[in-house]
Amino acid sequence: MIENLQNQELAILVGQAFELDITSENQAKIKELLVSELIRLILNSPEKLWNILYRIDVNETKVKYLFSNSAPMQIAPELADLIIERMLQKAKSRLAYKKDNPNFDPIS
């Protein structure tokens, strides 16, 4: 049950950050949609991608290492893993706070 709630929060957070309509709560499907969007951003709007990564607070050192040491075809999937890792941290935190504070609205 907790994993389902985390995946729901993950879908919401990723959808908001990347302006995607994510209806699936399946982590593999979320990653698949995210990888597609990352490829699009890398090719067409790298500045927008960097702004999003900064806003969602993905570890900058890891991202820079990824871009300088990964094969081009591996950047998007590995970057998606970093994003999902960070978003799951946020989701767990929101759910823990929500449990302690029933008036907490994680969307706002």
C-alpha cells in the first residue's frame, strides 16, 4: 500500500515537473514516459531541462558526471533514474508529513 501511495505521488511530482499527463502509477511506465520526455528536452530544449533539474533539486554533481561520462544513448535512462530517485525521496517525505498532519496538501 505504501508503495502504491509513493508511486501515486511520484506520478504527480514527475507530471508537474515535466508538464506531462501521467495516469499510470507503475514506476516502469513512469520511467518510460520520462525517458521519452528527457530525450525530447536534451535534443530540443537543453536549457529548459537544466532549469527543471535545478528546480527539482537533482544532484548537480551526478548529473554533470552523467553527461560527461555516459554514452549518448544512456543519458536519458540514467537521468530518469536520478530524477525518480529524487522524486521518491520527496514523495516519501510528503507522505510522512501528510500522515502526521491530515490537513497537509502535498499538491500545493
